[in-house]
Amino acid sequence: MKWLNTQDAGFEADFQALLDDARETTSRVDAIVSGIIEDVRRRGDAALVELTARLDRWDASDAGALRITSAEIDAATASVPAEQAEALAVAARRIEAFHRAQLPRDLEMTDTEGICTGLRWNAVDAVGLYVPGGKAAYPSSVLMNALPARVAGVARIAMCVPTPDGALNPLVLAAARLAGVTEIWRLGGAQAIAALAWGTRQVQPVDRIVGPGNAYVAEAKRQAFGRVGIDSIAGPSEVVVLADGANDPRHVALDLLAQAEHDEAAQSILITDDAGFGRRVAEAVQLELSSLPRAAIAGASWDQHGAIITVADWSQAVELTNRLAPEHLQIMVDSPRQLLAQIRHAGAAFLGRFCPEALGDYVAGPNHVLPTGRTARFASGLSVFDFLKRTTWVEADAGAMAAIGGAAVTLARAEGLDAHAMSVAARMGGSDKRP
């Protein structure tokens, strides 16, 4: 874990090193992923069966068996404890409500020249949803990815989830049913992305792929982009916590560890104006690690990528936060909205001493699929807009054409595009001959 102080002479170099901490990148697996994608494209279902047996240790009798049946989903859903089922329902209700409020309206306007223009929103036809497996199963990711798609009006939502050793996670399947997922496949890794993007005899291709995964999934999405749309190329999770000395050190320590326990490559950073408080938080982190079930993962993340930064004032904290552009930002001061107003780059913000980021992971309502690796400088979290596309339209009559067509003819001829000019001129009653 790194200790930084803005007053130290070497601070800028140390902070730049923190910014340059690549953690996990996809460059190391691009050739492997390319080979997997080519195998799926060439051999289709046979490749999926073989890769699932080799990588997930589950032998399918044929490719059709890779699809999880309704009976399996029924049995899994029935086995979910009532308390967990109720919690899923609370989360789903809140997530759906927040995303339904985002739905845009179509636009239509007629200008002074008589041209009628408009913009129409339509949902994509089919979406592929990747849900991580392996170190942890995330029913919350199912809700966060599928519900915005359903709210947007997507008709087909195909979910891929790895099932190592054939194990099905009941809560993941229950979340899929609750969120309106229409089909579920026992597929993970790059092969799942390839199947969703290019399709096989069993798995029909989709138009857009969303959902986080490991480096192989991220690289596969990058290689599939253009063939299909993607939400983003997600990296390891991260949080920046702005906290003053009035906070409970244990609360902040737990918030930092909540990110660290995701993955050894995750990053947790505390920025404070109180060096003594920073030391108390560091002590609390070590104390909590002594009993945390995922201590090995969280401890590695904290040791290798964690940081505590002491600033002279909150204006410095704002500047550093904008440079970090974190996926998650917690602002734990007396007037958090005042600081938030100055922060331009963050995937999602959590305000106040009683609003940990973990609340947003599950039940707050806004999406937890967020830009990582400083991409919040130019990207946003998942929303209904990821499942909608815009179509603009124009309507003109003879009078409107006469009012603005001349300018179009002039510009077309200036660009040397004679057919463009003649196409407009022919409808204006003027010469449609090549000049």
C-alpha cells in the first residue's frame, strides 16, 4: 500500500506512478482470445462443447445441452431462500424504476423554412449478457444488465454464464428470470463472446454484448466490437474515497476492502486532509483483514494497488480525483454535494457518511456497470441508452425545398459531387443538368 502526501517533494512522480498502474491489461491474452474466437467461428457448436469441457470442466452431450432448461431454472429459483428472493425483488424494483425514468422521448420539429425533422428511438433486437462466474457469482450483475435492456424494449436477452464443474448458481438463475432474460447458456470466457457475436447453429447472434468479465472476456469484447456493439471493456474494480477525520475509520476501511475483495487487481484509494485519520484507517484495514473471508484477495489488492493520499485541502482532493477519474467515488464530508459539483470525472458518486458504494452495487437503483481504468474521463455507466439507437428523419415539400435547396446545390458542386447537386436541383424546377 502506498502512502502519498501532496506536500512531499516527490509527490507528482509518485502520483503519476499510481495513475500508470496498469493492474490488469488485455494485451497479454489477445493472441489466445483471437484463437478461441477463430475456433468458434470455424467449428461453431463443436468448439463450444470442447472449450466448455476443457476450461469449465463440464461435458455436454451435445451443444443443445449447453442451454439451461426451464426446468433447471424452475428448480434453482425454488431453492433460493425466501430472504434472498425478497432482497432480489427489492433490488429489481429499484433498478427498474431508476432506469425507466431515463427513457427518452421522440423529437419532432418544423422550422421556419418548412422542413420537418425528427428523431426516433428504437431498441436493439437482441442483447447478449455476460455474467461472471469463477471467484464469485453476481446475481446483482444480472439485474443491472438485463433490467435496463428490458425497460428499453429489447425482445431477446441471451445470457451466458460459466458453470465450472457444472455448478449452477440458483440466485443467478433466479435473478435472470426476474429480470426477463429469455435464454441462458452454460458458456464462459472468450468462447461465450464469440458465440454471441458470430453465432452458431445453437446460439443465435446478438446485436450488442454487455456485462463485465475477466481479461479474456474483455479482450474478446474488444475483438468483437464492430461486429456487435459493446458496453465497454471493463477492467478491475476501483474506488476513491474522500473522507475527513470526522468519519469512523472502520467504516472507511470496510469501504476500501469492499472494492479490494473483488479481485487482486482491484484498487482502493483514500484521499483525506487528516494524516492521523489516514493512519487509523490503515490500522483498521489490517484489523478487518484478519477475519475477512476473502482476505487473501483483498489483502493482495490493498498491498499491491491500494493508496492513502494526504492533501492540504479539499481543492487538491478535487484535482486529484479528476485526474484519477474513478469508477466509484465516495464523498464522506459534511457537504458532499459541494465537492461533487467540482468533480467532472467519476463513474458513480456516493454522497455522505452513510452511503457506501456497496449500497449502489445492489439496491440504490443506478447501474453498477461503470467505466474503469480512468475511462470515466470519456465514458458513462450502463443505462437504457446502451440498448437504444436513434434514427433521424427529414420531411420536405416543394416549398421547403425551394427555401433551402439552393444552398445544398452550391455546397454539392463545391465538393465536386455533381449527382448530389442535380438530385436537389431537379426538384427545384431549375437545371438538373451537369454544369
